[in-house]
Amino acid sequence: MSAPARSTPTSTDSELETLLTSFDTSYAWNYGSVKEGLRDLYEKAKREQWNATEQLDWDTPVDPESEIVPQQFNPLVDYAPFKRLSPREVKRFNHGQISWQLSQFLHGEQGALIVASQLVAAVPWLDAKEYAASQTMDEARHVEVFSRYVREKLEWEWPINPNLKQLLDTIILDSRWDLKYLGMQILVEGLAMAAFANLYQLATEPLAKSLVHNVMRDEARHIAFGVLSLRGYYDDMPENERRDREEFIIEACQLMRDRLVGGDVAAAMGMNVDEVIEVVQQSPVMQLFRQMLFARVVPNIKRLGLLTPRVRGAFEELQIIQFEDADPEAQDRSLGLAD
């Protein structure tokens, strides 16, 4: 997956980046329901819209240097340079870790917002267009809440991780509607759900827990949207086109695994970045976390008929094939997300 070459910043605003995109836009003159399940999902999306301004307690005081995620889950806890940090520096490190994580959530949600808006135009069925429109509203709300939490509560925003940026650019720039579904609904949203669930279960700060739980309710529907829309689509696809999807899945999963190495925060703390990356990669806590991120991705890839021998081999190498028979709906129920 090469880095997109069509990404160019504007000449006047360093905080704005413009991508030249091209994809087919489809009218759908069949106003009936075409894909089984999408109409019900759209009705559920309408029922579950929520107003973050009113439904989250933004008056909750947040200490950004507190252990929003307990220190026992820090992969550097036994790393000598970390152990030499002063109590004040440890607080700064905590602040950096949580603000980096939520900044990446924020950037990912903006990517999801853009892709959802593209799907409104690109998908070939009206009920999918209607659902994609509701998801666009969901993603706008997610950008709103993560942006507000990062800016007002953490007061430390990080730039987007290069691996995440490369994947988002690839999805946004691809002209094929199914690659937008596959990249965003199945891969990015699936990984995000696992990361959100981890934060929700570990976090001790009530506003962050409430925010993430509300976002997860939306994300569970978004993943279902992808599975319902792509179900059966790859069954009779020509081998060369199917191979292209296999390549995309493998490279996207490798990119997402490799972004969680802690280099940005290490650099900000004056640590040796290469050493920190090695410690993080060898950490049992982080190895387990990086595997668990794929607990929804792998079974959904299998549901779509894309767990081919080649993809299976890559997943075995990534040590995530054990999730092939996992039940995403059961995962949702365990988090209080299913009806």
C-alpha cells in the first residue's frame, strides 16, 4: 500500500490539507429496500441519535495528568529511563499518553466523517445512501466530542500518526465504493471499537467513559452497515480483483499494528525512541492489546468470504487468526451495546 501521491496541502493554510478525489456517484432510482437488514439498521440509527452537548456532563472536572488509565497497563513501567522519571514527569507522561490516544481517535473520526459522506454518493442502493447519511451525522458528533475533550479537558492535541494517515488517505482516494466500506467500516471501525472498548473498561475518569460508551453504540451499527452491505459481494469476484482486496486487508492490518509503538510520546519525554519502540513491541501487555484490536476485524473478514488462504497466512503471522470464530455481537452485549 504505497502512500497516496495526490495529497497536497494548501498554500495559505498549514492546518488544511486537500486531497483530489475521484469516484463514481450513483443515483439509485429504486426507492425500495434492496439490501436485507439495512432498512432496520437505518431505523435504529434514527432512534439512537444523541446530542452530545446535552447528554454528556461537560462540567465534570478532569485532571489530565491523573491516571485516567491505571499505570499497571503502561508498557514502560519497568523501563529504566521511565523508572527514573520524577513524579512530576510521570504525570506529564500520563498526560501525553492519554492525549495522544484520544487525538488519534479524533483524527480517525474525521477520516470516518469524510468516508461516510463519500458513501452517500457512491453506494448503489438508496437504503445504503440513507444509512450512510445517518452515519455522516454520527461521525460529525464523534469529531465534536473527541475534539472538545482533547481541547478542553486534556489541552494537548497531537498530530495524526503517519500510519493512520496513510490508511485514511488510501480509503478516501480509492474510487471503488466497496474498498471504502472494507477500509472504513470493517477495518478502521473494527479496530476503533476494540480500542474504545479497552479504554472504556480501563478508564477511571467518568466523562471519558460516558463519551466512549456513547460513541461505541454508534460504531457497532457502522460495522454492521459494512457487513450487511458487503455480504455476498466478493463471492463471484474475479480472481485479480479479489487479490487486490486481499492485498489491501493485509497491508492495512500491518499498518494499524505498527502504529502503536509509543514513539511520539517517547520523543516528547526525551527518551530514546528506538529503545522505547523495542520495549513496547516486547511488552506482554502491548502484545496482547495489539492482538485484541483485531477481535472484530478477523471474524468479519471471514463473514465476507475474504479469509482466503493468503489472508489467513498473514493473520497467522500477525498472531490474530485465533479470532476467526469470535462473535462480535456477543462482544457488544458484554459492553451493554446490544438491544
